[in-house]
Amino acid sequence: MTRTVPRTVPVQTTVLTFRDAAVEPLWRHLDLTVTPGEFLTVLGPNGVGKSTLLGTVLGTRRLTHGTVTTGARTGYIPQQRMADPDLPVRVRDLVGLAIGHGILHNRRPSRSTVDRALDEVGALGLADRRVGTLSGGQQQLVRQAQALAGDPQLLLCDEPLLSLDLRTQRAAVELLDRRRRERRTAVVFVTHNINPVLDVTDRILYLGPRSHVTGTVDEVMRGDVLSDLYGTRVDVARVNGKLVVV
Ligand SMILES: Nc1ncnc2c1ncn2[C@@H]1O[C@H](COP(=O)(O)OP(=O)(O)OP(=O)(O)O)[C@@H](O)[C@H]1O
């Protein structure tokens, strides 16, 4: 006899949804869903509203129209900003604060949990350093550890590869790719350079000065599509596996 077992835990098919969303005058009519494990790369020129888009998910910027919905546990790697050189906080304590509920629940995360988060991004050796004394790239790694430490279901990354050397960039992208494959973390990745994430990008949201477009790399990174978006001729070429936009 076969029996149908009722599904008690609904399968989560969406971690983030924009419906006819706008932050005028930057962008409007944005309809977008992000699913678990998806890697969405957000591209567009300076000032077009990429960070603003992340801000609407985080609740720091308000939509002027439409809705944005997420119920996901969210991690955030902010755009690079140097910490105050005199900040009297050690890396291990800073990451500890991000993990759990350290302060809110009056429970300090164990040292091994914090160290695991630092080790995952290759920054364990920085654990006892004061944050303000770290280089830009080292601070960026600490921000990665903070964002990943809370085991996010949705990870918002604002140009997270800035200041990282090529090898460290590659390691960071591999880490995000592993996360989304193994833990189904959805990644929204704002960048000016798609090449480091070309192989892991499922979809692109390209915000242009006139409108926006979403689709796979092959659908979006085309001369005719980008020319339309910019209102001027744009060519896209592949050189040694990399995309060059001119
Ligand atoms: N809190 C804010 N309130 C109002 N306007 C803002 C705020 N933050 C940024 N802006 C403006 O919104 C516009 C878009 O900024 P945003 O940082 O989202 O662009 P971006 O696409 O991420 O740019 P970049 O690639 O240079 O980082 C800019 O003109 C900026 O000055």
C-alpha cells in the first residue's frame, strides 16, 4: 500500500522578492525573486542604485513604490570602509558579536565557533589583532567572517572583493560558491567586475541609467542588450574567457 505523507515543512522556494519596486529616481518596476542557493550578480554604473537596492532589503532605504519581502536570515558584507585606527576592539570579539546573539541573548559564542568563522575566510591569524590596525584587505576578510558567522540564508555582498589580491578574491568566490551549494545560501553580489564571479553567476540584474534587465550571463552580457540599457553603443567581447565591455 502506498501512503502519501503530508509535507509539514513547506519547501522554501524564494528568499527574496521585489514586486514592482522602485526607489525613484534611481530605478523602478523591479520584479525579481531570488531562490535558495541562487547567485545573483548585480551590475551597473556608479550611482545607479546598486547599494540602495541592498539597503531596501536591509531596511536602511525605503522603496518609493512596490514591495520587497524576505523572511530569510540575512548576512551583509558592506562596501569597504576603513575602521577607525583607534577602534579598541579585537577581531575575535568583533566576529563574536556577529555570531549570535552574543549580546542580545546574554550568551557569548564559544571561542571555537568564532575561530571557525575566521578560519573559513583565512583570517584566523588575525584573531588577536585590533581591527583598526588591519589593512583594507584584512578588514574585508573580517567583514566576510562576520557576515557568514550567522549562517545566513541570504547573503548581501556590496563589492566584497575590493582590496583583495587575486588569490584572495578567488578564495572568497570559492567560499561563497561552496556556501550556496552546500547550505543553499542565496547570494546577491554587487560588483563592477563580473569576471571574478562569471563562472558562479546564475543570473544578472543589470541596473542601467534608463532601465534594468535580468537574465543569465549569455542573455544580458550582449552588445544589443547593454546598448539598449545605456542608450549608446556598447560592445561586449570575450577575451581568454573573460568579458570585456567597451
Ligand atoms: N541614504 C541615502 N539617501 C538618499 N540618497 C542616497 C543615500 N545613499 C545614497 N544615496 C544616493 O543614491 C544614489 C545611488 O547610490 P548607490 O550607492 O546606491 O549607488 P551604486 O550603484 O551602489 O554606486 P557605486 O557603484 O558608485 O557604489 C547616489 O546618487 C547616492 O548619492
